[in-house]
Amino acid sequence: MSFRVNQVRHGLFLDSVVLMQVSRTVAALPGVEDAALMMGTPANQEILENSDLLVPDGESAGGGDLIVAIRAKDETAATAAMDQAVLLLDQPVAVRAASAAVQPRTLRSALRVDPNANLALISVPGDFAAAEARKALRAGLHVMIFSDNVSLDDEIALKREARQRELLVMGPDCGTAILGGTPLAFANHVPVGDIGIIGASGTGIQEVSCLIAQAGAGISHAIGVGGRDLSDEVGGISTLTALEWLESDPKTRHIVLLSKPPSAAVVERISAELDHSRKSFTVCFLGAQNLPLPANAVAARTLRAAAASASGFQEDTSGGTGLARPLAGDRKWVRGFFSGGSLAAEAQVIFLDQGIRVASNAPIQGAYALSEVTAGHTLLDLGDDQYTRGRPHPMIDPAVRDDPLRQALHDPTVGAVLLDIVIGYGASEDPAAHVARILGHHGNRDPVVIASVTGTEEDPQVLSRQVSILDSAGVWVRPSNAAAAEAALACIAA
Amino acid sequence: MASPQVVTGAGSNRRTDAAFVRARNGRGFSSAQAVQTLSAVSIGAQAIRAIGASSRGRVAAVFNRSLYLEFDGGWCCLVGTELGASPVNICVLLPGRMDIVTRNAAVDTIDQGFVIGSRLHVVTASARVWTAPIVEWSEETLIRGLAALDPLCLDHAPNAGLSRIVWPRSLADPASFELCVAMPVVASLAGWLQRVFERGAPELPPGSITKLVGLGPGLTPSGDDFLVGMLVVLSLAGRFDLVAAVDQVIRPTLEEGTGPISRLHLAAALDGESSERLHAMVNAVLAGDHDVLASRLVLISQVGHCSGWDTLAGAVMVLRVLARTHRSVMAAGRDAG
């Protein structure tokens, strides 16, 4: 016999997104059969009653009250779930209150607390980020600008000022860095080693650093420079500063450069800098062809190739051909839903290199824009601004992927679905379990679902646990994003 | 479009800014705790009414980027500019988060704005009064706009909320309870609109419309959002008689039927206005401006969990009847000719 419990929170107004997130979290707790958090209007009370969720406690609610309603297999599970729901509802306030007591409110007061600090991480609305970054530079701090929506003019001015002051600006829109073994923002727990990474792409840095870690090597520093740093306008100012920094770092043996393709002028400038270096380099400008590089640098077409080149592991490019399942009937298209822009770009490279036409909302050179095609293989970057304005990034809230994923699973023309699962600090607590819930009992039916997990065993979400959850849900898990894309192509060819 | 206006707080019981801060400090507020001054860049009609008729209020709800304020004269919402203007919003350039103030903190109106707790001083003196923009449109542009919008929405409308009534997905997908409740209501509303548009004479909407009030998930329930979209388009179409008819049927149910925040948005919609994002979207459909639909749909989809979609669904239901009615009238005219 199920047990139902309701709690009414009078006059508690929470953002709809928070309400849905708490609902989802509570509904997934052990023993919980159903859960809902709704405003206590008469119409909603009727819905809760029809869902067998309403008990007399909830009937006292008014339209301005919140009803937390849970049905579980027994009283113990229901009570535990209600305790968790209350904790989640109250947590933001409690956390804010606690953190307000110890966190400095200005850059100046932060420096008073720790005068030895040498880096400021700026994460404020874009309109204000440049001013805060300028203050940090003038206080002698290196700057990592997590914020986006900083104007190009501000970025150029900040980077020029930083260069004059012999400081480094990482960003804007820099989501990933690892400095001296310390991960910042979205990054993974990787061992310290002798490979440095300079990247204009966050998930690109994560994929390469994790593959390097899995190969037994480690990272000295991973420096994000922001997606526009290698543009003509910015001219690679931060990349050049980072190169100089890693050049003088005795713990860095080899350096990996990651970006989308820069202009010819910027490539020439970077190449000249590499030519003067005493170190060796791997250059991965995703989608770029025939890069003019000096003898101490090799070009890599994919992130996996970059990691292999830097750490010396042997690439398996077979795509798991022997394991690929032939597609049934009219199922001939691949749908890719990526939380990482660089991972979406890497998959496009793999498709294009095998002569397969592909479309994307963030097309690399040679791929089609979504608006240009009506059918075919599509690889979506769900972290792109068009999906994330005002919403959490899919690495934080994987629910952004739910609707397109469900749609693809029901589409009779889709043969393979391609997913990336990115874990690490800052990422969703259990993204594999979220995907598994959406897949439900999909199992080994068509379309085949293929994924890779970007992460390490030491990450909070634990790589092997994520792989195991996906595996149990019938997902074909490949060891890298490139391998997952190759597997999808192997299915088409089988 | 209204020209920029200056909003000032009138009333003899108002104190000056400096006098207010002195008074607060004199009552024991720490002068070391800085009062952050925010300049409002726009303010909507409902918000003007709320603060204009009041000397005092409280913070009713706190979010990262917005605060709902309850005054004697009504409710309004203080938001960062990135959330956009609306009849209930006071938009400010916000350097940080709003949740530095606490729920139930006192709000005192002063000469050129108001002060929230001891933390925020909002200056409304140079705020532009926001009014919903109106576009030129014809039946031809409307039909073009709807034809371009529907494929986008079929692909992206969420399962939650009510938008799947207007852009249905596979019948195999399970329908939520709110969807089951709302589907026959929306069908009868569409039938009612068809009749009144064709005949021209007003009649009351079906009583089942009250089933939408307070229905569904979210801070503003989906059914309320749907009604907001519907009311806005009826106003844009100049059918204020039908807005009044809806008002007559739903108003008695609002006090008990939904929460104060949703009532605030419904009241604004009964006056013909909603969020800047909804108006921009509806205007693009009306004008057949298909190039901007995708980007505006992205903004709509960012409103709440599914609130943006629900308001758009209500709006599109009316727009479709408008387009259909016109076509049938035209066809009848051709046949007669």
C-alpha cells in the first residue's frame, strides 16, 4: 500500500525551473512512486488528487502556497523523500546565508583576506565583467573571466592592458582551466604531469586532459583563453602570453594548442612563436586543413589525436566496427546531442573525414548549417547560446537534452543517437542517470544510442560509475568522443 | 509608441532620499552596510500603479535576478534588464544578484523611487515608461508568420505545460493531467472565437474557461499563462469586447483560483499587455517577419520552465482563428462573386 505525504509552504514563491528540478530529484529518490511541487490552486489540487498525491494536509493550501506532494512505497521512503525535498527547497537560502558570512564582497576586501592571491575569477553579468577584470588587472592579478557577453572591444582592451602589465587574461567565456593541479570552473580531476594545454574551448580542454590522464600522463597547466582569442581582431594575445608562460615553465615538456581554425594571419603568428620555442607542440585547430607548422609541432585532426600525440598512446580508429549493429529499415540518420561545442565539432570532423555530409547549428568548415538542410545527419551543440540563454548549460542541467533526445528515439528515420556525457567539477551530479531515466526501457531497441564520458575516476561523478549506468541502460559506451562518432558511422556502414 | 517619460513619486507622505537614509540609519541600521543604488531604465503601467499609490510595501518573493514587491496599491516586479520589460516590471541595470535582500524586507517609497530594506535604493526618476509595441499587419502577413512559426514550435515545444495542445506531438506520448483537463477547454474556446469572429457579435466565453485558472505547474500556472497569451492577442486584434467578456467570466475565480503573482500577470493581460518577449514574438508572427522567429522563440523558451511556451500557445490559438476566419470570409466572398 502506497503512503502519501503533503507539506504546504505558505507564501513560498520559487522559480519554476527550481520547482521542476526539485520535483525531478525527489521523484527519482528510492521508493518514491510520484512527486510534484505545485502552487496550491484548486485546479492543481484536483490534479494532485487525480494523481493520488493529495492528502488533507495539502487541501489547506491556497493559490499562493506551494504544495509538496509525495507518494512512496511506504512511510519511511515518503518521509525521507519529504526531508530531502525540504532540504532542497531551503538549501539555497541556507547556503547563501552561510556563505555571505565568510565571503568577501569586493575584490579589495578579498585581497585584504588573502594578500598573496594572484588570480581573480570573474563571474558576474557580462555588462559588468570588463570593469571587474580591469580592477583585478590593476591590482596585479591574472584574470579568468568566466562571464560571457563581454564586448570584443573590451576583450581587446583588457588583453592589451594585461600584456603591458605582464599578466594573463583567460576568457571571456572561459569555462575551464587547471592551474598547477587546481581545477577552476568546469574541469576534471587529472594528475599533475608535464603536458600543458592552451585552449580556446572548454570541453576541448576537458576531453584532451581526461584522455591524457587515462593514458597515464598528466597536466602541468591547462589555460583557457576564450573562444575569440585567435580571431583576427584579438590576434591571439592571451595565447601568446600563455605560450611564453609555459615556455618558461620547467615542468612543462609538451604543449597542446586547441581551437577552432584561426585566420591565416593568426596561424602564421602562432607558428612563428612555436618555431622559436624549445618545446614540442601538438596543434589541434578543429576542422583546419594543411596547417603550416614548424618542425617541432604536429597537427592533430581530432581531440583524441591531440591527446594521443601528446601522451604517446595509440589511437584506435576502428569505431568498434565488429560490434556495430546494422540499422533497421529506413533508419539511416545520426542525431548527435552534445553539451560540449568542441565535442560537437570533433564529431563533425570525423563525419567529414569519412566523406559523410553532416549539418549542425554550429557547423565547422565543410558542414552544413541546419537551416540549409531538411534531412540527414545532424550534430547539435546544445551548449550554444541559442539553447542556453537564461537557462543552465546542459553540463549543469542535462534536461536541456531531454526533449530532442525523446524526439529522436521516436523518429523512425533515426538509426543512431550520439551523446556526450561531460563530468567533473561544476557539472551535473549524475548526468548518466539522467540520460538513463530518459531512455527508460529503451534497451537494445532502435535507434542505437552511443555515448562517451569525458571524465576521470577521481571526478566527483566517477567515470566508471557513469559508464556502468549508461551500459545498464543499453547505451553503447565508447572510450572517447571521437570513438563514439566513429561507432555511429560504423552502424551506418554495417 | 510612447515617448520617454519621467516617473516621479508624488504624495505628501514621501520623504526625500537623503532624509530616508538618515531616518533608516537613525533607527539602528548599520551605516557601514552600503546601500546599493540601482537606476531603473524602464517601468510598466502596473508597476507605476503599484508604487504610485503606496508609501510602504514588502518584498514578497526573492529570486536571483528579480524581486516581487507587494505594495498597498498592488504588486510589481524588480528585474535585471536582461529579463526584459513588461507592464509589471521595473527594469534596472543589475551588477549582482537580487537575493541579497530577504523576503518580507520593508519597502519604503521615497521622492524618486523606493528603498528595499537597508540594501537597495531604486531610482525610478529617469525610467522610460514601457508600453507594448504595435506593428502593422495584414491577414496575408499573419498567415505567412503562422506558417513559419508552426514547424519551429512542433520541433521544440516542451512536453510540460499546455503548448502541446497547440503543437501536438505523437499520440503515443502520455498526456499529463493538466493537458487532459485543458484540451477540451481550449477546443471550446477556439470554437467560441470562431463564432464570435465570424458573426462579429460578442458572446460570453464558455464557462469551462475557468478550469484554466490556476491549472498546472510553475510559479505562474500553465493555464494562467495560456489565458495571458490569449488576452494579449485579443487586445492586439482590437477585440476589447471579448477581453471584457473573458474578464467577466474569470474575474470572480481569480482571488481563490490562483496565486498573487499569477493574478498580477493576468491583470496586466486584461489591460492588453504582457512581457516584452511575448509582444516581440506575437508582433513578428503578425507581421510575417519569419527571419526573427527562431531567435525570438529562443527568448520565449527561456521564460520559466514552460511559461513562455504556454503564453505563446494561448496567443497562437487566437492568431490561428483570426487567420482562419479571415480566409473563410474571403472564400465566402469569392463564392458569392
